[in-house]
Amino acid sequence: MKPTDMSGQVVFITGASAGIGEGIAREAAARGAAVVLFARREEKVRAVASQIIASGGRALGVAGDVTSETQLAAAVEEARRAFGGIDVVMANAGFGVKGTLDQLNVADYQRQFETNVFGVLKTIYATLPDVKTRTGMIGIVGSANGYLSLPGWSAYCMSKAALRSLCACVRHELLREGVSVTHLAPGLTESEFRRVDNQGQANPDAQDPVPAWLAMPTKKAAAQMLDAVLARREEEVITWHAKAVVALERHAHWLVSESLRFSGPLIQRLSKE
């Protein structure tokens, strides 16, 4: 089987109604996999699934929230009825709470972790019996901010650092059972991320502050993520800017720290807008 061929595999993707999650679903379906799309926005997630089916793929769109174990369990059961089980899990759902320490409160941090961290854990627990049975693969979408901590983004950066640590721990726990865990750390990509507020609500009319030329196309990022998970790699850093950030954090942290001394106030001001 070619590395890009996913015929016979079933992929469960959270946060699949837009952005990277939608891109992963479309890419996996194009490679021959059956895809289960799970996201909060019912109309959007079912529309994407319908488009995949219309293009000759196999897809199931299920509305639900990763913060709900009941809704995740129901989605997994639907996946089993439709396709027999789950081989690959792409835990992608997440958003970013921005704001300085004095702007946020404990509830803001808890809301961030409920989706970005505990939502990932609940996704893993819901799908793990199938993945173990099929000696499958788990891809966890973190961020370059799991390495780079920015002023004004402490809640988000904390959540992504937690995911990086989670991957490093459970990877070794699941290895003996034939299950791989891949940490995916993208930088700037095409997505709705920068148009979602602190409550996790998307605003399609909001302007993306990142120039289009700087963000990696969703399709390219999704393909690289799937390649890494299928190859059972421990980690894949996506985009050139993310690779640069991770390299600097690993080998020249002092340089990153000095840079943030000067750019930090600007980043904090932007996080307040």
C-alpha cells in the first residue's frame, strides 16, 4: 500500500467543520478513507460531509462538542454502525483564549483547557477501544505555541504545552499495544482560528490579522499532518515559521527571550484588541 493510500481505513476528526479539521477530512477522503466529521456546527459539518460524498467519498457528519463525553460516545457509535470502527483519530478541535493576566480570570483558563486539553482527552478515551483493536494511530493537533509562549496568550500557550506533554507521556504507554501517538505542531495556517472569540464563537466577518501569503494553505498542512500520522512519527512541526520557532526555542532560548523583551509590549497590546 502506498503511503498516501488510505483505502479501508476509517478516520475520526474533531473540529471538522472548517479549517484544518475540514482539510484533514477532505484529504483523507481523497486518499480513500471513510471519514467521520465531528464538530459543533451541525449545518456546516453535515454540509462538508455531503460534499465529500458527492465527490465520490465516504463520509459521516455528526454534530457534537468535544467537551461532552456523551456526545463523543454517540458519535463513535455512529461511526461503528456506518463503517465498522475507527483506525485513525485526529484530535483537532480547539480555539484560543487571548488576553493578558489582568484581563483574564480562572474561568477563562478553565474554558480554554476544557476544550483544548480535556476535549482531546475525552476524544482519546471515546475512540481508544477501537484504535487499540485495530492497532491504529492518534494524531493530536497542538501548536508551535506549545513551544513558544507569548505574552497575552498564556491560556492558549499553556493548553498547547499541555498537549505536547500529554503526547510524550501516552505515546510510550500505548506503544506496547501497537498504537502510535503523533504530536502535530502547526504554525500559521489558513483557518478560522484568528476569527474566533474567547468564548469559542466564530465571527466570519472578522478580519484575519495574518497576511494570506504568510499562512500555509489548509490543504498542504492537512496533507503533511496525515503523512506524519500514517508514518507513525512522534512529532511533525508544520510550516517554516513553526520550524524556525521550535529550533530557536530548543537551541537559542535566550534569543527568543530577548526578542520578546522588545516585542512583548506590542503583542500584549494586540491581544487586547
